[in-house]
Amino acid sequence: MIVKQVLFVCVENAGRSQMAEAFAKYHGRGRIVSSSAGVKVAERVNPMAVQVMREKGIDMSAHRPKLLTPEMVKEADRVITMGCSVEGVCPVPLVGNPIDWDLEDPKGKPIEKVREIRDQIKKKVIELLAEMGVKD
């Protein structure tokens, strides 16, 4: 089996892309390699994102934001942006022609909204994995 690599990109790599990476690892169960990065990296992962993922049985407490590099993009079979075009900082020249999921940034949102964003990400990750031939 050929293992595919997926890269999830958002602005700070603190919420959306971290949750997508975690869901892809969890549901992909070693059949894909997932990573995430940002263009303006935050100091830490959004604590509320960590909390809502813990509610789904996924521990992101050891995750750290990572800066997007050209090498990460080159190694990825699929690049997914999380709605950074909305914020106007999507690194299109760096990532080429990514798929954009147009998701709201959970930063500063109430917990109920962060849960809603988390659930949207989970649904999109499961759909992506199915499209890539990785069944849960």
C-alpha cells in the first residue's frame, strides 16, 4: 500500500489545521501521513481546540505550531488550507493550488462555536480520507 501525505495549512497552526491533522492521524490509522503548519505561527495550540478534541478522545496537548516550509508542501500529496484565504494570508504561491475548506477560525470563539468548527473539520477529514481510498 502506498501511504499518502496530507498537509493541513492555516494561518497560525493553532486551531483548525491542528484539529485536522489530529483527526487524519486518528481516522487514517497509519494509512496516511498527516501534518500541519501555519504561515504566521502562534506560540501555542489554542487551548480550547485541545479541550474540544479531548472531548472526542484525541489528545493534542503535546502538539506545537509549526512554520510552513516549501519542503513540507513538496512532500505532500494533498495540501488543504483551512480558510486562510478568508483572512487574506493564504500562501498560494507557496502551496500552489490547494483545496480550501473555508472554515471559520476558532480563535476567540465561545466553546460551542469551537465544537461546531471541530465537527465540520472531522466531517471533511473523513470525506477526504474516503476520497483518498482510506476507509475508517
